[in-house]
Amino acid sequence: MLRSMVSWMAGLLALLLLAGCGTPYATVPSAVGRPVMLLGHDPVAYFTRGQPTRGDPGLRIDLPDRSYLFASPEHQRMFEADPARYEPQYGGFCASGAAYGIKLGSDPTAWAVRDGRLFIFGDVLGQAAWSLDPAWHIDHADRLWPGLRERGWRGASLAAYLHRVPHYRTGAEIRAEWLARHPGQAYPDYDPGSLAQNLLAKPPGWRAAEGVGQPALGYPR
């Protein structure tokens, strides 16, 4: 069993090297090849409108390795004046995964604003896990993020799976705690996809973009 697992991971590592290490931010390419954050949603709208809002490709701000789209010229000006105030934490990757050093997932419809900071989750499962103890997740992610910031998401995530942090918790453990805290409620029924899909075949936020298990948001124009 151990030998087959080692062989599988070695094969995955080889494929990863061929696929590249990924971008440092949770971007997807637009129709013209720009690395767009939040599947083209407006980062400022989470604060001003309290909901995910599609941005206009004609209202864009480019930062190193990432671009943002905005729903209005006012939002574009607000972001330009103070990008750090509105950018999602942890490069737009799942805020729950970031607590374990994992840079995967980015669903702009799964989000939270806490203490003036925007947190994006990979899916409803990541959001449910984070909701058990937001402060715990933020503390661990804040500590790990400086070492992850400039690393490609594929390489960083594979390394995190191979060398798990001491505080790592399995999906089964998280589910059990969630159910214990929410008696009589159903845990989110959601398939996040395989590790191979998420690490190799698809970009961050692919399930939200393509509508796998949820309404399709589409990729940015």
C-alpha cells in the first residue's frame, strides 16, 4: 500500500513538473489572455453591495500577475486609491485551505468579510470549515501566507499535501465537528473534484466557472 502510494505521488509530481507550478494568484485567463481574479467579479462590491457582482471588462486595473474587473467607475477609483483594502486575502485562494498552506480553489460566490478583510473560499465546504473557527483559520493562514505568497499554486499545494502542517485536519474530522455543532442540519452535499483535476487539469475556481454542482459563472471575457 505504501509503495503504491509513493509511486502514485511520484507520478503526480512528474505530471506537476510538466504542467508547471501555476500562477501565484487565483487567476484564470480571460478571452484575451489576461490573468483575471475572482472569475471577473468586482472586489469592491463585496464591501459596498454585500454581494458578488460581475465586473465590466472595460473597467480594469492591472497589478503584477493579476487583473481585476469592476462594476462601476466609482469602484474602480476606490480600488485604485487603496488596493490592499479591497483585494481578497491569500491571493484569492480558499481561506480555509490557506490555513494549511494549500493554495487551491476560488469561488467568488463563497465569501465572507471579517474585520474589513475579504475572504474567498474554494467552495461551500471550505466556507463551512472556516465558519467553525474563523479566528483560528485566519491566524494560521496569516502565519503561513508570507512563505506562500510568491509560490505557484500547484507547487505550493502539492508540497502542502506531501508535508502536512502539524495542525492539519482531514475532511472527515471537519465534517464530524460541523455536524456536532449543527445538530439536525445537513452538511453541505458538494463534490469538490479530484486532486488530479484541481492540481493539474483545471484552473482555480473551475467548478464555479463551469457550473459543476452549482450555477455556472462562466470564465471572464
